[in-house]
Amino acid sequence: MTRRSVAMILAQARAGSMTAVVMGALIGFIYVPATGWTRYLAWYLAFALAMALRGPFFDWVVRQYGPTREALRPIALVGAFTGVLTPLSVALFSDYLSVAEVGVLSMIMIGWVSVAVSVLSAMPKVYVAYLVTCFLLIWVAWTPHVEETELVVIAISLLLGGRLLVKLAQGVQRQLRDTVAAAEQNASLVAQLRQALDRQAEAQRARTRFLGAASHDLRQPVQALVFLTDILRKSTDPARRDAMALQIGRTGESIDTMFRHLVDFAQIDAGTMKAVLRPVQLDRMVAAAVTGYAEKCAAKGLKFRLEMHAPPSVSADPVLLERLLRNFLDNAWKYSLRGTIVLQVAPGPGEVEISVTDEGVGMQADELAQACNAFYRGPSASVAEAEGIGLGLAISRHICDLMDARLQLDSAPGQGTRVSVRLALAQVDAQDSADPSVERLRDTASLDANA
């Protein structure tokens, strides 16, 4: 409302200054014959100078304070002061004027004061002070010309008229406040509409990217599966058939992962993926997520190491958390050509950090910034010849949001990637203990392809 009030006063000041100067010249036709040029010009030049200077002063105030409450106050006060100069002339020159001339000038001044309500109503107290001052000057102008009884009647008339103008000022202020509130509400609705249109446009772009990704990344492993199956059927060499069977299994796993990601993304897009947080034993969860992963790494020439000691319970959705860990591990496997993949569970104050670190191809800074966007596949995917449709990290980010967890991604070209999630600790019963399968898992987790 303050911004609108300042803008309104400035607009009225620029338009009203010239009008006031012209009006001051016109009433000179009444003043000059009665008072002479000297007195009239002394008042008029001071009046015209004040009107000319208040515009630059208003602009300076706005530059200093902006369209704020601090700017509105001096603008309203100076506007009221310059507005008083016109009724002041009637009081100054009343001794030289006739009753008829005072009557005509009084009507002009009352109209002048009434018009000011459109400007000063933003600050009703200032307008009331301005109104009282102007009406008092008009009343003083009548004192040399009428009797006491008539002065009382004039005073009562001015009081009644002033009361109506004060009510009008309050009504204008309420109307201005309601107008500003409606404008702000409309602006909010427009902003929400723009956000909805942006989301719709982004969803459309995501679907377009999906069609492009599905047409290539899904068709390629399916064609490879058909090709490998044909070779397996025709081959009579046992070693070659075993190799083809292994490759068919990997291709099937790749297709399964893609479809699993698509199903997850469809749930996200439909808003049906929900998280039910409860205490989750990390030892059991990790044991389920890494089952067979060390052998999978060894088959590609990679090492896998699990670092987890005295794992606590965390507040999470067990199904979504297992999906999250599998996404982390799948990405590390796909984008690693050598080295070791490390899954680490590190308890901290009030939370637990679960991280997967690899020594893979890594990502540039611009690629890292877009890595969590749906269907995004950067240059690192080509370097690692990694299959997929670019949904793993996008799904992971959404899962973290559902569980109120913090996802962090760090990477450097040629140095690998580290992805981590921080989960809040959960309150669990004292009898809950670690799954003994984890101890066996630690003993066998570090496998080398050359073993």
C-alpha cells in the first residue's frame, strides 16, 4: 500500500503543481485590484517557487528511501504545507477584500481542500491537520467582515463540512487499501499461474526427453538381448554359451533397472510415491541392498568395500531407502571402469551419513549441476558407455525429499563420484541388535576381479 500511496502522491504532485500555479495566477484577478501588485507578487512568487521545488524534493526523497513509509511521511507533510499556502493568501489579504470576494475565494479554497483528499488520504492524520489549518485560515479571513453570530455559523458549517471530508479521507484510504490488497492477490494468482505453466512446460519437456530416451536406450538392450539369444541358440561351444548366458543376464538386469526407474518416475509424476517413516535397522537394510553386488563388481574387474561399524537405526521408509541405495550402487558400477567402490555408513551427531564413492569417470561442473534432472545423460555416460535413461539420480533426489533427507553429490572428471544421503537417527528399543549377516558380509565384501 505504501508503494501505491507514494506513487499516487507523486503523480498528483506533478499534475497538481502546474494546476496550482495557474490557479494562483487566476485568483490574481481578484487580489491585484484589491491589494496591488506588490503584495500579490510577493505571495505568488513564493507560492510558485514552493510548487516548483516540491517535485524535485519528492524525487530526492524517493531516491533516498525508496517507495517506503519513511518516504511517504515527508512527501505528505511537504505536500500539505505547500497546499496551505493558497488558503493562507485569503487570510493575509482579507482586510483588502470585500465580503463578496471573500465568499468567492472561500468557495475556491474549500474546493481546493476537498480535492486534496485524493492525495493526502494515504496519511489521514496529515490530512486532518491540513484540513483544520486550511479551514481555520478561511474562518480567519471572515473575521473582519461579519459579526460574531455569523462567525459561529461559519465555524459550525466548516466543522460539519470538515467532518464529512475526514470521513471521505478514511473511505478513500480503505478503498486504496482494498485496491492494493486486490492487486497483490491478483499478482499472487498470476505468479501461481506462471509457476503452474512452468511446471506444465517442464513436464512436457520431461515427457519429450523420455520419448527420446526410450526410443534409444530401451530399444538398444532389447535388440542386444535378441541378438545374444540368437547366438546362444546357434552356438555349440560350451564356453561361448556360458559367456553369452552371462551377457544375457546382464542385459536383462539392465532392462529390469530401466523399467524399475520408469515405474518409479511414473509414481513420482503421478504423485503416488509416498514415504512412511519409521525406524530402520541399517545393518539389515545394507545387507539386503548389497547382496550379490561384490560378485557383480568382481565380474567387471572392480573391487567393492563396505565400511560400517555399529550401525544405528535411522528414520526412513525401508522400501524407498533400499531403492535409494540400489540406485547409488548401480550408478557407481555403471560409471566405474576401474578401482574400488566403497559403501560407507558413518554415524554422526543426531544423524547418519550413507555414502557410495567410486573411482569412475566423474563429471564436469556443468554436468554435475544437471545430474539430478530427469532423463539427463551427460558426456560421462558416453565415456563410461553406461546404459540407462537418466532417471537414477532424479528418483534418488525425490526419494530424499520424501524422507526429509539431504542428498549431496560431489564429483571431478577422472577422479570419480561420491553421492551421499544424511538421515536422522531414530529412537529404537534396546533389544534391537545388528543382523549377524552383516559380519559375514564384511568378511566377504572386498572382492577383486583377479581373485
